[in-house]
Amino acid sequence: MEAITHQLPGIQEVAPLSEEDHNCFAEIRGILEKYGNLQRFGVCLLHQHFDLAEDEVLTESWDPERRLLISKPAKRGRSPELIETSWRLDTGECRADCHPRPDGGHYSD
């Protein structure tokens, strides 16, 4: 299976935040505020630690007792219990799904 990178830099290659980044965040904040989404969406740094195959997406699970968040690749395929949590706006693709439990928590590994 061939791995694809979507041309994201590795975490070790990412430049530190700049004044221009802070100006960009201020504009994004204004748009989120306009649409009432300040408590719904935020900004994350796009980077990669390893390649994902074309048929994979990162999944997140959470263990609140151990205070542990786990991200790992899984095969693409939407199941009703998954919640999309991260998107790339340049490609429009979902990059991470979260596994919620019926009680509002999340499944742990």
C-alpha cells in the first residue's frame, strides 16, 4: 500500500509562530465570532509525524482516567459513532475522527 503525505511538513520542519500568524489568527477569530463559532472551532498546526495511506485517516480515542489522548491511523469509512474533528481547508478532507461513547466519554485503547 502506497503512503501519501499530502505535502504536509514534518513536525520538525514547522516554523515557529510569527507576528503575521498572530494577525491571521485575529482575522480568523473575527470570522468565527461573526458566525457564533468561537466555542466550536479553533486553529491547529498542520503537520505530520508519519505518512498515512490513501485509505487511512487518523482516529482519536481518549482515556480520562489515565488522562491520555491517542491518535492512530485507521481505515477510512464513516461509521455513525465517529465525529470528524479536524479538517484541511486546502483539500477539504477530514484528517481525524473521534470515537465517542454513549455516555459522552470516548473509547480508550
